[in-house]
Amino acid sequence: MSVYEHGFARVTGAVPVVSIVDPVGNAERTIALLRDATDDGAALVVFPELGLCGYSIDDLVQQDAVLDACLAGLAIVVEATKGLRPLVAVGLPLVVGDGLFNCAAVIRDGQILGVVPKSYLPNYREFYEQRYFSAARDATVTTATVLGVEVPFGPDLIFEATDLPGFAVHVEICEDGWVPIPPSTWASLAGATVLVNLSGSPVTVGKEAYRRSLSTSHSARCVAAHVYVAAGFGESTTDLAWDGDALISENGTLLARSDQFAMTDQTITADIDLDRLRQERMRMISLRDQAGDFAGDLKPLRRIRFQIGQTDDVDDELRREVPRFPFVPAGSADRDARCREVGNIQVQGLAARLRSTGIRKIVIGVSGGLDSTLALLVAVDTFDRLGLPRENILAYTMPGFATGSATLRRAHVLMDSLGVSGTELDIRPSCEQMLADLGHAYTAGEKLYDITFENVQAGERTSHLFRLANQHGAIVLGTGDLSELALGWCTYGVGDQMSHYNVNSSVPKTLIQHLIRWMIATSAYSQVTTDVLAEILDDVITPELVPPGEDGVVQSTEDTVGPYELHDFFLYYVTRYGYRPAKVAYLASQAWGDREHGVWSDMIAAERRNEYDATVIEHWLGVFLKRFMTNQFKRTAMPNGPKIGSGGSLSPRGDWRSPSDASPAIWLDAL
């Protein structure tokens, strides 16, 4: 299947080497890059401001010979687009009425669909555009005759594809994007999803960073894609320099950027996720509110409709990075920053709860596994910051029928080395009594390790914790994480689902190991603590509720429910964006398959030990969808806990509100 069939649109920013006052030569280079972009499957190709003549021609732009040559160059480009897929935006000066305008001609399949004049003309420092051009507001017409054809003319045009839902393009020119309220802002409120800026923009120190900020922030505010293309090599260096900067951003994320100061033609390409923009705009009620607030001040925008045409011949290899771990930043610096912020959110949440209740003690179960370890470390940090003694952290390790000696040892070492009040409570006698009361076959000597056998142990642990909290005037600190809650891999009413407060409730499993590693690196733990934490990080994820088999293999959570790295991926795209199952599976195949041309971040490259084919992905996605939908009743009753990130929380009081009896059938059918 093509990328287009999964809700994407491929866009290209093209920066040709320009020749000053050579529109025909510039047209030929424009066409060459256009054909390359067409072969690559692009639906939109954007060129720089005044690209047919060069931005830096100064007074020469008013020469009739130059203006005639620009029309000749435009005619060559228009003719060359016949039979090609992309919508094309090229820059040139055009005389309309008695004014000269800095324009973008928007072309598709041998036809000029419209011409957009520049709205705001810079006239400061090195810019003197008001010397040459009229602004869009000065135009007295809404159409212009170009190459003998009357076409729409104005900054109020939205070019909308009728056969590619959500692909609506607005075009503006350079300074238009630098003013407080760019024309594209109004266009986005009117439904434009792809905002295009043809730019001249000479380079000066610091401008590279500013452009990035401008593009990404504008795309975020407008919940849109932003394609910015500036003039490059070949522009006059009489008093300025040019770096050919081109950027493609989507809702605050930079997807692609050109090589700065390249001395050859270059293009950048990215696949815009139209589904993501649609989903985000549905949720952003404030966006529609503002459109309503300013409805009386807005001129109706004109929609120019066209067809993209055939797209099933385009490959399905995404031109964008799809992170394997959407909850975990790829770069080490960003990852450390995320861990620092998450840790602080957890600590602040617990500190506020202790402050509001007046309680100065907590009770926590410590299994020697990842989740309880993270919660214990958060508790220690919280008590240190509040100036409370660590002895007020009442930690209990409660071995059951399948608790391994290594796990039990780690729990004791962790509690002792951190200086908390550590106690061992053997729950086996009370579990045996419960099983006997139930008439369970285990008490008759049978090796029946069913869900009752497992949950009796989980329930006994929780019962002890809550009663201990009553006895000591404490609250029970929960340990269950976001991934477990999503899968329903938690026993209703017990510690991994129920507590007085849960600092892990919106922390996904794939982030927990990184959080613990970050805590090791940034906290003054003893060597004993550091060593035992390293052991915990290396161990298999297991509930240790069923004794090892005759082969000695320990019960593995992921053998039962599937890889957490896949489930966290599914969770992110299902809850954050509401994507169809087929699209989630497609994205997973792009992230977790063997991508020939994929862009791998440093973390992904380092952890590229797992790859999943389409069959495996589909199987585990089916498991996720069924478990996620049928276990909502557990999340409906989940305790308080701090929301960690925009990836979401499953709290019924926050991000995720769903009926407990919804059927997963339509998701499974769609898969």
C-alpha cells in the first residue's frame, strides 16, 4: 500500500542553485528538481521566493526585460507540470494592474490554479521591498491574467485536494510568516492544514535557530504542517549571504531540514500525517473557539479545488522517523531531561498528597522488580526533600509460593541500603488458609496454578499493606504502571491496581528502566544500592506468582501478554491519536521492521536487537486491542496519581474516559 492510503501526504522543499536574472535557466533547474520530487511520490513541491529570477536582483526586478523573461520561465515550468502529480509553488515578480507584486504561482498539471501576492513587505535593515513591490492589500482585483489565462489572485486562497482528505494548502511569502499574525494563521482557522512559506531570507548569525523556532512553533500553534523554503547558493553576495535553509515541520515537530550552505541543488522530503492533524484539531476546541471569535473579522477564504490523482504507485516507506519508543526520547540529552522532569512530577505529586493529608508515613510493597523499585526511589527522594526521616517509609517484601531467592535478596538489599524501614512478611500461611477455605486443589497437593492461585497471593499482599497503613497511620503507595493498566495486567482491587496514591500510574513500562538508570547516574546512592539496582534492571519482568517449571524457566509477563515495547507503541497511537488499527500496525511495521531507508536515532540503533514482522505485529496488536477494551473497568476504579506526559494518562478523571462495557469488535474487525 502507498503512504497515501495510510493518511499521509508527501511534501518536498526544493532549493535549486539560482542564477541571477536567468529565469529560463532557473526554470530548467526548477523542472529538474520537480521531476525528481515527482518520481519520489511528492504531492507538493515548494521553491524559494522569487526563485525564477533570484531574490537579490534589487532594482533589476522592475526592468521589463526581466519581467518578460520571468513570464517565459513560468510558461516553461507550467508546461513541464503537465501529467505530473504535485502541486507546485514557484516564486516570481508579476505585474497585476499597475502594481508589481512579489508572487507565488501555484501550478498543477499544466494549469496555474492561483497566484498569491506577498502581504507584508519588509523595509528595514537590508530589505527594501517597498521600493519595488506593492503589497497584497494594494491590489484592486481578485483575479489576474497570467500567460493569457485569468486566475484567482490574492492571499486568501486555499488549495484543497478533493481526492486526498485533509490536504489543504495555504501559501504565503517570507515576511508574511514573521509578523505577529501571519496570513496562514487565518488560513489554518479556515481549515488549511499545510502552510507553505516561500522565502528569500539571507543568513545572519543566529537566524538558523530562529527559523527553526519559527517553523516548529507556528506549526504547533496552528496544528498544521509548515513547509519553509529559503533562497540558496547563487544569490548575490554583494552585501549578504544565503544558506538555502528549508524546513518541514508538523505540529511542533521538525521532520526534515536541508543542509545549510549547500552549493548544489537539494531537496528535503517528509510525509505529513494528515490523520494526526485531523485528530488533533478535533480535540482542540480552543482552535474552533478562536475561529468563531474572529469570524466577523475574517474575509471568507477562497477554496481552489484540484485533484492529486493516482497515488497507489507511491512506495509505502515513510519519509519520516517513527520512533520505536514514543514515550522515550531518542537522544541521550533529551532522555535525561525527560527523566528529570518525570521524576520531579512524581516527587511533587507524592509530596503534595502527604502535605494535604497531614500524613507523614507511607506503606509500600517491595518485590525486587522494576515498578516497586521506581516507586520506592521516588518515595525516598520525596521524604528527603520534605525533610522527613526515611524510616517513615515502611517497606514490606512479602514472599509467596514462587518468590525466588535472588528476588527476595534484592528486595532486602534495596530496602536496607536505602535506609527505609524494611520488613519481611511471609504471606504463604495466610494464602494457604485462603486456598483451603476456597477448597482449592492446591491444598490437596495438586499443582493447579490457576488465576485463583495467583490472585490469592496478590490479594493477600494488598490486604496486608492496607491494614498496615491503618495500623501505622500511613497511606499505601501504589506501584502499578501505565502499561499494566492499559493491558489490564493487574488484579482488580490489589496493589498493582489499587492504593491510596500511585506515583507510577502514568509511567509506561518502556520509560521505567531509563528513569532508574537516570536516578543511578544523578543520585548519591551507595555502591550497594547502585549494584542491586543494576541487577533489577537486568532481570526478566515477572510477577513471580507461579513456581518455575521443571525446566527451571521463570514465569515471564511478556511471554503471556506480549512485548511491552510493542504494547507501549500501540498504546501511544491508539489513545493519543485514535488511529485505525491498520494504521497503527503500519506505523509499527515502519518502526519495528527492517527499514532499508529508515532514519535510526542513536537509541534505536543501539537497541535494534528486536524486529517484528507484520504477522507478529498484527497478532500482538489484536491482543492489545482486546485487553485494552475489556479491562476498562479496572481503570475506572484506579486511584489518584500524577499525569506524566502528553502521551496520556488512563485516569477516568483526566485523559481517558470510556465505558467499562465497550466491545473491542470494531477495532479487531478493522485490524
